Amino acid sequence: MPQSRDNLERQLSLATKAREACANHLKEMGVDEKGLKKQPAWKSANATCRQLSRRLQRVAKKEQLTVEVAARKAAAESGDAEE
């Protein structure tokens, strides 16, 4: 079942906040910026953000395709009506 854009955007904002909170926690523990990429908790949070970003990109492509199909149908109907 496809998810709506609003739902995905909300999930992405929550996931981004969770990733930033994880990064801040790890930095407080003494992990530097490069070391974050080696931490399993940060890697998991980052993977969730990437996954949701990809889903949003696919939703945008599908929305664009739907608009193009509707435009083609409207053009085809107007072309049939003229004949």
C-alpha cells in the first residue's frame, strides 16, 4: 500500500530528528564526526533517513507521471472532440 507524501514527510522529519539526537549523544560520549559513520546506532538512523528520502523521491516521480498521463488523456480527448 503506497504511503502519502504527507505521511512520508512527517516520518522523515522524525527520523532526521532521531538521527541528530543520536549524533549529539555520541558526540557527548567523545565520538568525532568521522567516527559517527562507524557507530551502529547512527548507521541505523541514517539508513532510515535514506530509505524515507528514496521513498519520497519515488512518490514525486509517480505524481509527475500521473500529471503527464492526465495531460496526455486531456490532449487526446480534445483532439477527438475536434474531429
